[in-house]
Amino acid sequence: MSYVSWLRSRVGPEPVILIYATAIIRDGEGRILFQQRGDFPVWGLPGGLLEPGETILETLRREVREETGYEIEPERFVGLYTSPDYMVNYPNGDRVQQVTAAFLCHVSGGSDRPDLRESIAQRFLPLDEAPRLFPWYRQMLDDSIRDLPTRFDAGSAEGPLRRTGGLVPWLRERVGTAPILLPCACAIVPDGDGRILLHKRGDTGLWGLPAGAMELGERIDQTAIRETREETGLSVRVKRLTGFYTGLDQRSVYPNGDEVWLGVATFLCEIEGGELRADGIESLDVAFFKPEEMPFEGNPWGARTLRRIEDAMRGDPEAVAG
């Protein structure tokens, strides 16, 4: 059973957040592969849902292969699209706020073979002959032809949809401690001396980056801003998306038994104001540390945290995807 089928068996059509990969496949003439979707009576771009344990690039390749028959090679991480403007209302009543990683790609093998289920038909077309598309596909295509850093701020930052008490507690009431896919954001906040902001977590007692789960009605860069303020007392501005991390090394089991597979959007941020303080609940302590002095000895999540910091501080305009 797929993850989404399992989740829907427990929450019904209620709004949830799911993680997608989308491929903008360009041929040698600059044309884009469009597919006539099987679930909506419209055209779109190939892609689909992340499964637990997959990286986002594994999802991308699998979904394109299954739907179109093509093997593809990603060229560029175009953007991460999470705005509540991009809420999907499926014909069966299911509602999803999407966290979609879009990649510019080219064909590396395979053949034109739509599966006639998710992809009814497909064709390469010039951009100026693109069919009518959902607004998120149009935004992805517009961003794909611009020489810009990986996009993270498309669409409205906030929307009206909220889950009282938070999405994760609501989900846990319905699935218990079972594994869930959880889109999260974390903030890399350097000070003027090159030290990095960490907080001592209230649930594990381990040091880590300010981070937390994305809420319904929230864009994921706003998650990073909110969690940093709540956990450390500092107000920050997001400068750049530096990485989106998925796969086997993003599994976590918390002391209460809750299991998650994380999709972590990491942002380089700068301090705008506030006062450094721990909230005493999510954070037991807050401090800045030099990269070579991180307090991660014995921390099972230390290696992946160091990787996020290293990726962020390299300064690459394109975010890491893995």
C-alpha cells in the first residue's frame, strides 16, 4: 500500500501536507514535455508523491519512468513550492497542501510510453504553446527559464486554513506513533563571528538547529521564521533556500515512540531583532557555536545537522537536493 493510501485510510479526505517531485523535461529544441493527467481533465507536468525512505530525486526518476516511459537526468533544482495558494482539491474530495520540489531535466533514456493511467497522453511543446495549466505548474515553468537561485517564496506566505492545535497532534490522534512523512524547515543563523545558532531541544535534550514541522496554511520559509522565534527568541529574515533533505538518513524516532520520515527545507537566515532566550519547553538552552566546536558528540542526528550547515555556508545559489 502506498503511503498516501495508508494515510487516507486513517484521515479520510481531510487537508494534509504531502511532498511531491515534479519534472520539467526539456528536449534538445527547448520544448517541454506535458502530460494529459489521469486524475484531472487537464494537462500538467510529470511527477508524484514521495514515499517513506526515498530521496526526492529517487521519487522524481521513479514517477517519470512510471508515468511516461522516459529515464531522466535532473539539471537544476528550480524551486520548492509550498504556498497555501497551491492547495490541491482532488476530484475524489481529498485536499492537499503541497510541498513540491521542481527540477529542470533532460531525457537520458527510455521511450515515449505513457502509462494510460496517470498519464493519458503526452507531448513535447514549445512554452508559448503550453496548454492551460494549474497555477503552480505555470509558476514552475516561469522560474525554470530564469537564471535565479532555487525559488522558495512563490505564492502567498500565509492562507486561511489552519488546524487547531497543530497538524502533527491532529495526525497523531489518528495514526498513533506510526511513521508519517513530515515536511519541516530548519534555520541556519550565523552571527557576526561565523558562529551558528543552536538550541538544546526539550524533547531529546540534544543540541540542534532551530526547526519544526510546517503547518497547514503556512509557506515553508515562514515555518523557519516562526520556529526560530519560538525556540530562540530571535527574529530572522530568510535569505536563501540551501537544501531539501529526504531519504533514509532523515528518519527519526522520538522518545515518546513517534516515528517520522522528514523532508527538511533548510534556510540560511540573518538576524533582524529579538532577544536570545530559551522558551523552556521546546528549548532548554540557546547559544552560538563555532562550526568546529559543535556539541554533537553522542548525538545520532549530529552528522546530518553538520551536513546542512556545511551545505548552507558554501554559498551556492542552487539548493542541495537529496
